[in-house]
Amino acid sequence: MPAPLNGEEIPLARRRQPPQPPRPSLLGRLLRLLLVTGLVTGTLLLLMAGPLRRWLTPAPVAGLNARLSADGRLLGHFPYPELPQGQLVAISSDLRLQPAAAQALLAMQQAARADGVDLVVLSAFRSIALQRQLFFDVKAERNQSARDRARVSAPPGFSEHSTGFAVDLGDARQPATNLSIRFDDTPAYQWLAAHAHRFHYQLSFPAGNAQGVSYEPWHWRFEGSTEALRLFEPAQRLAR
Ligand SMILES: [Zn+2]
């Protein structure tokens, strides 16, 4: 029966410990710790930068408890600047548009009339101040939450109407359908659906649109200039 092994019986060559790497100095260990901590903190800050900035910046519309989404939208609506009033032209006694949009609109109305359709303009350029009234006053009147109100109206600073490139259209022979989804049942809407692209007008909020805004068959925007295309590019990109 072999005797139990002890240290003495292990051959000398095997008793040696494998060579140990030199222990890093205290300074080396400290530097490595700092490097790792820096890398982790840096990565975390980079990941948090977007959300942090969004949470630290004040709400973009006073009185509205809502934040911007990552693509800059507020309650579904993209931000739009207000066109300086001097760049607008009158299309009637109380309605104004960008010149290119106005010219195309008049040509479109004329072409529609030739086909027996009477397109009426219900709204055109709206200042941010007017949009503020429309959003908040009507919201209060109807006892709507901001989210519910935003489904049918853009918050101030986020309306296509402020660009001078958007209009609300109706059928002059069926005023009861004005600003109602029943407008899509009128000859005016059918005509627009068939011909508006010829005049560079585009339905902004079709049924089931990616922005989550209610279906607005009456709301059309002009996309017949470089400036208009540039302004509406984010909305187009989302819709693709
Ligand atoms: Zn509109």
C-alpha cells in the first residue's frame, strides 16, 4: 500500500511554483481603475445624453405638459416656424398664403370650377398666436386633454398652417361637411384626390397616418417649391 504523498515526496522539479508575473505597482492599479471608471461613465453619459437633454429642457409649449419625441415631434406634430408676415399674399379678404402656394391654389380652384366643382378655402396661414388660441381655448371649451386636442389640432409652433403652405378646403355646395371627415364624400374631395398632385397639393393627414394625427380630408399642404419640400421632409420621411 503506497504511503500518502507529502511535499517531500514530490520531485523537486515539480515542487516549484510557476513563475509569477510581477505585481503591478499601486500607481498602475490606480491608473487602471481610473481608466475603467472613466470608460464606464463616458459610455453611460453618451447613452443618456439624448433622454437627459429632453428631460432637462423645459416643455416646448407653455401650459402643455408634454415632451418632444426623439424626432422633434410634440404629440405627433412636427415643429414649424412662422412665416414672416411680409412674405404672405392675400387670397381673399382674410386669408393669406405663400405666393407660390397661393398661385397654385388659384389655378387648382379654376380647374375644379371648370369640372363643376366649387373648392372653398376655409383656413390658410395661421400665426402661432392664433394657433395658440385655437389649441388652448377650444381645448378648454371642449374639456379635452392635451393629447385628445392634439389629435385634431396642432399645438402652437407645430402647425403646418404657420408656414403659409397649408390650407383647409371645403365643398362650397356642401358646407355641412366643412372640417368633418364627411368631406371625403363630397365631389370636392373626390376631385382633389384625383387632381391635387398636378398643383403640388398633398393630403397631410390621410387615414391611419404614421404621425398619429386624426384623418383630415380637408387639410392639404403645398409641396411645389424647394422651401416647402425642405420644411415637410421630416413628415414625408415618417410617412414612407
Ligand atoms: Zn388644417
